[in-house]
Amino acid sequence: MKSKDFVALAKRLLPNMPGFAVKGPMVAMLPVKFAVRGIYFEGSSFDTKSFYVWVFFLPLFVPTSNVSFNLGRRLRVPAGGDRWSTDMPNLMGDLAAAVERDALPFLSGIESPLDIAKAAEKIQAPKDPYVQQAIAYAWARAGDTARACDELGKLVRLLDSKIPWQHAMSDRAEGLKAKLLESPMEAKAQLEAWEVETVQGLGLDNFK
């Protein structure tokens, strides 16, 4: 499926998702503050009619320029698989039911940094640095310095400094921890600045 097909599909779901808006292949909950929360349509290499539907949240105070699904899962078709198809006889009905049953409850309780931290802890995969990073930064954004420093320490211990992207993640975590210990207000300002940068990087400036 092409991008325009996902946009059309997303718009057909809006009546079942009050308080959401469409941004490309994504249907996101408004307002977009602290995190992007929604569903995302992803193409499949299986064939041109197949696709996946992710329900996810993405903390905005963790710097990124890409939507990722470490904090999410795929919605399932009635038979139990995770691959949807435009050939399904009751596609919109099944998709709307999956959104109501699985997506909306998953997203509805995520309204604050504290909610983000607790939701990420529930779905934490063993040794997943991206999930641990979200937990640590969320506790920092929630203003719990002691818990944030503890979680940042856990993150650093997960990372291998010999791998460039992990080295960069570790450096940033160490820098945030130092700011938290020296000046929680500066740490908060840094997290807020990252949130603005991430919103811009994801093209969500006018998506309110």
C-alpha cells in the first residue's frame, strides 16, 4: 500500500477515534504533549495489499527524528495474526473493533511523564535500551531526581561504549544525570528543549 492509501484508511477510522487527528500514516491523540500517542500504519513486504497496524507511544523529551515502536505493539486481526490486508471482507469493522478493544485502552491512561514511565515499565523488554531510556527520561521529566538517576544508571550499564550509537546514548544519559544532580531546573529545561526539537524533527509543529 502507498502512503496515500494509509492516509485514506486512517481518515476512515476517525469517527471511531474522537480526539484524534491524522498525520500521514498516523492517527495521533490530541493534544500532542509529552508524547505522541496513537496508531501507525506500516507497509508489509509480504504483498502490496498487506500492512501492519501499530499502537504506540513515543516520549517527545527523548531526542529522536524517527517514529519507533519500542513502546508499542501490533494490533491483531480476528484470527490472531498481526498482518492486515485490504482483501479482508470486513476490514474496517475488524480494524475499528481492534482499535476500541486494544488501542484506546492502551493509550487512554498516558497523559503525563509519570504515566509514560509507568506504562513503559509494564512493557519493558529485557535489556532493551530504548525502553529503559524512555523510563529514565520520563522519571526525570516527572521531577523525581532520585528515581531518574537510578534508572539512568541502569541504562548506562546496558550500553556498550564501543558501539557508536550506544556510546552516544550513554553520553547523553550521563550528561542528563549530571544535570539532575547539579541543577534539577537545568535538567528540566534540557528535557523541555529536547521535546521542542523532537516535535520539529517529527514534523509535528502544527499538529496540536
